[in-house]
Amino acid sequence: MKRQEISKGCALCNKGVMHKNQIGFYRITLDHFIVDLKAIQRVHGLEQYFGVAYVMGTDNNLANKMSTVNFLICDDCMFGELIQLLVIKDKILEE
Ligand SMILES: [Zn+2]
């Protein structure tokens, strides 16, 4: 990661990501999606008519991405305010 991105600092505390001499920090990517209700209703209708196995074979887009943001979080904030994200991360890594 380049200096320009690191110098933005922690998005939560607004301090540098190494403000307590931590050597680790996190980059969070947050995608916001909105479900496509018409697509869900259409898939549900196809499932009712053709069966789940038929519909599973198709590649239906059921939600649309509205925005994506990336930001940094320092170790201090991650182990404090956002500890549940670490629990999720560890759970996914174990899978
Ligand atoms: Zn922070």
C-alpha cells in the first residue's frame, strides 16, 4: 500500500493508523446493495413453476450494488469499536 492511501489515517478515530505504534491496520471494503424485488419475485415464480433445481441453474442478479467505499481502520479501533468484524474475519478464515 502506498503512502497516499495510508496517510488518510483511520476512518473512525481520524488518527494515523500507527498512532499508538501499532504495526497493523485494516482496509475495509464496504459494498452497499439494494435487493431487486421484481427479480426476486420473478425467480420465486420460476421456482414455483419449474422447481428450485431449474432456477438454481440460472444466474439471476437479485441485488444491485449502489456504492463501494474503501477505508482504513487502525488496530486500536478494530479491537475496540469493531471487534465483531474480527470475529467474522476469523470465522470466514476458518471455513
Ligand atoms: Zn482508529
